[in-house]
Amino acid sequence: MTQQLIEALEAELKGRFKTAVKLYKSLTDVGTELDQIGVYQNLARCREKLGEHEKAAIWHKKAAKGYLSLKEGTMSKEEREYLALVEFRSAMQDLFGNAEKLNASLKTYRGILDNAWTAQREGLTHEALVGAIIFERGRWSGWAGKYYEEVAQVLQKEKKPSAHAQSLIEACTERAWRAYQRVGDVKSMERIEKRVKGSSSEKVRAAPSKRGAKEGKRTKSSSKETEKTFASGKVHKH
């Protein structure tokens, strides 16, 4: 195993990704559970380098499942769930260009994100934001609205939100309202409208447009930054 692993790592470092994939595949059932997860991650990375994103997604999902299957005592439950979320989110990024395959994995992704988000919101705002974008892409507008709204709520709790955070609050508030509008969730739309009435931000107050709701208008979001962040793959803890 040791020699094969060294050869696989060396091949990957030299950019010989097809050779690395072949070598890593011979190691998927060797070593400890954590060793195997590491191999899955390496395979996903090589597939991405080869531009084979749908194949990369398969290995990211295996890594996520591996983290969730780890025995108690290996690492904390919170850490296992977070690492599983990172891997499954990476899989969803790889599938982002294929709406059909993305949709087929949304239910599992939602469950993993929900568990991690419930346990630690303040540390996962960026993951939740990416989740909202993924749900929006999969036309799960109700779930997109939920996460946009909750990200905005977490950021609003900061004592002195930065200009960046304030801009993100405004964009998420607008997107949440639009997402709820698409599914006709009037109760959630009204909840957002009520909350932003007392906001000190003029942009936040202006985000939910009742006129737009009555006329059924679907406007483009003012936030391009979130898509750019997601597309770049630069997603970290907030």
C-alpha cells in the first residue's frame, strides 16, 4: 500500500492525473476508514483536474458517506457532519451544470446541510449561502428562501456588521423574498416584509416589493457576488 500511495501522490503532483486515478483506485479498500476517505478525496481531486466533474462527484459523495459512517470516538459528531457537508457540497458543485443529476442528490444534501446548520449556524453561514444557491438551481425555491433568510438573520445578529456583511444581508433578504414569491409562500413573504420595515438599511427595506408580488414580476437579483464565489469553488467557513 505504502509504495502504491507514494506512486499515486507523485503521479498527481506531476500532473499525470490518469495514472494517479488508476493507482488510487487500487487503494480504495485498503487501510483504515480515514485512509480510504483520503483516497476518495484524492480521486475526486484528480477527476476534477481532468474535467470529469460528474465522476468527481461520485468520489466526493463516497467521502461524505465515509465521514458519516465513522465510529464514535474517531472524531466529534459535529466535526464528522461538517466534513461530510464539505464533501457533499463539493459533489453538488461538480454537478451544478447538470440540473437533472443535481436534483437527484438534493434530498441527501439537504439532510446533511440541515444537520450541520442546526448544530452550528454562526460557523456555517457560507455553507448555508452556497446551499441556498444550490437549492435555487434545483428549483427548490422554498428551501432556497429558507437558507437565504436564515443567513441574513445570522449576519444581522453581528454587533457591527461590516459593509460586506450588510451588502450580503440585503442580497439574501431580496433573494429569500423572491424565492418565497416563486412558490407562493405569502406567509414567509409577509414575515420578511415585517422584519425589514424596522431595518436601518434603505436597500433592505426596498428589497421586498409588494408591487412586484401583485404583478407577478420576477426580477434578477442584485447579488452577483454569491454566484462568483460559488463558481470559483472558493467556499470556506464564514
